[in-house]
Amino acid sequence: MKTKIAILTLLAGILIFSGCTISDANLQQKIIEANTKLDYYTMDMDMDMATETEFLGQKMSIDTKMEATGKIDRPNKMMVMVSETTTEANGMENVMDSETYIIGDEVYTKVMGSWMKMEMQQDMWNTQDQIEQTTELIKSGTLERLKDQTLDGKSYYVVKIDPDVKKLTELVMKQQQDSPLMREMGESIADMIKEYSAIIWVNKKTFIIEKTRTDMKMEITPEDVGAAEGASGVSMDFVVDASIYAVGKKPTITVPEEALNAMDISDFQQQMPSQMEEDIVVEYN
């Protein structure tokens, strides 16, 4: 009798445990579904970038740190992102504050104390939406389960993403779409990415991604950018940590009055040549 009870208890335990497990394919699908439907969230992001190159025969190291906080309203395509970027090079430090609002198809940006506005470029929204970018990588690749963790009383699946290289290259290009250099390099960016790792922390109850960590190493040779003989290459190491919270809570996003009255960036660019000509005339006289 005791033997039968022990066997039944063991079977019950196995069944319960099996019911609590989830396959990698099922987990991948649940993450995609939950995060695709996510409507509102707030994000804190820290980025460290170490750049090394050579200039006039001297080695140069540039350290860049960025701290940013963003509030995202996905259904209405509204977003505010406030950041501070600190750059250190050769013992000199530069700090730049930035504030950006996206309201529908309009973008308002404050850099160095001045507001500019412009129409949102294609794919710009997706490059600013951290959840969207991560979900695209998950869709394209495979997942590797790491050891589950409990943080601040919450249980998480910890998952490493092995993305499709073409999708990763596409996302990098979209993020740097304003850079003529990146556009020129095109798909060859895939060869410049030497190391890549993306780990996500997925809430076990909601399947929402609440934490991410991305490490990437890029090496750009003079040949990659068509530089002259004797030029130096560039190596860049990125580490980006992001925390997602206030999930499902609609944020209040209000564009400042001075931003609404800002000059359109296209008008600013048209005025630049004429302003430069005036400066040259004044200097000559």
C-alpha cells in the first residue's frame, strides 16, 4: 500500500512539473505575442561605448556613456525620450543633453538648448521602440534558455537570443540611417560585427520583456570605408542595458510650447549656405 502511494505521489509530481515547464518554441511564441500586443511602457537605458582608433600615429580612445529615459505610447505613436551623453577623449569631457518627442509623424528634438522639428523618417519609430527591435530579433532567430532568475520578487525566464545575421544588420542600419557612412557600407556591416550577445529577462506571468542586455563588438577597417592607404581602423565595443516598467500604464506626453514653434530642420538647412556666405563676406570685409 505504501509502495502504491509513493508511486502515485511520484507520478503526480512528474505531471505537475511537466505542466510547469514550457518548450523553447512555445516560449518564443508567447514572448512574441505578448510583446507585440504591448501598448504602453516606460524604459530606462544605459549605454557604454568604447571606441579605439589611431590619429596621426597616436592611439586614441573615446568613451561614450548615455543615460536615457523614455515613455512610449505605441497605439498612438507617441514617445518622449530624454538623454544625457558624456564623451571622454584625451582627458577632455563633453556632456550633451537631448530631449526628443515623437507625435504621430512629427519629431521635435532639443539639442544644445535649441529646438528643431522634422517629419518622421521611414522606420524611425521602430528604431526608437526597444520592445519592437527586440521582438524582431526574437522572430528572426533562435532562443537559448539560461537559468531562471528572481529579481525584486518577480520570477523571470532568462533567454539568450541568437538572431538572424541579416535581421541584425538591418536593425543596425536602421538605427544609423542618418549616417552616410553606414548607408555606404550597407550589408557589409555584417562582416564588421565580430561579436554579438543579447539576453532578455521575461516576466513568467505576463511574458513581457522587462530587462535586456546587449553586447556588441564591431571592427571597421580602412578598406571597409574606402579610406586612403595608411589610414587606421576603428574598433567599437557596445554594452546596452535597458529596464522596462510601468507596463500597460498610459503615459502623459506633452510637447513643450517652444518645441511646437521650432524651426523646421529643412528650413534650417536651406538657410545654412546663405548664412555661411554672409559670414564669409563679413570676414573678408
